Amino acid sequence: VPNHKFIMNDIINYSKSPVRRTIIDFELDYKNFTNIEELEKVLGTALEEFKPYIEYDSFKLKILHIHRDYVHLKVQYAMNVTDRNKTKEIRKQTIRKILAFVKENTKL
């Protein structure tokens, strides 16, 4: 693009659109959880404190693939704000809750 185009016209950078959806992919061994509803409830209560930042009814826990030894899952939710720090904080809290859930439910 010639330089004079930048001076004479308004340029919109569509690639810099705000990302509002957070997706966390993870895998769980079958022996690390009893049922999917329990995990969904734990994650839902973990995100309850961030309710003002997450769009209402956007939280979803999906099973992507069922493998022989593990299940591939995805947590997704949409943000109301585009604050990177708040997004990182919520993501970190969600991952920590998943790890705590696995630790509590690991059968030896």
C-alpha cells in the first residue's frame, strides 16, 4: 500500500479486533473425575466471582473427543470487557480450579 493512502484515507485494522472469547483446552484421564456435571459445577462456581466480567450464560464445558484413556475437554466463555489483565486473571483462576479438581479427584 502506498504511503499517500495512509495520509489521505482512514485505515481500519480489522485484524486488531478485540478478542472477547476465552477458550481453554485440556485433557483429563478417566480416573481423574467421576462425572462431567461435577466438573462443570466446580468451574461455574469458580467463575462466579468474575460474574461482572463474563457475559451471562456464555460459560460452556464441552467434550471434544473421547479417547481410550482420556477425554479432551474445552471450557469457553465470552468476556464483557476487553481488559487483558482481567482476562489473564480469570484464565489463571480457571486453570487453577481445573488442577485443584484433578488433584482432589485423583484415585491412587
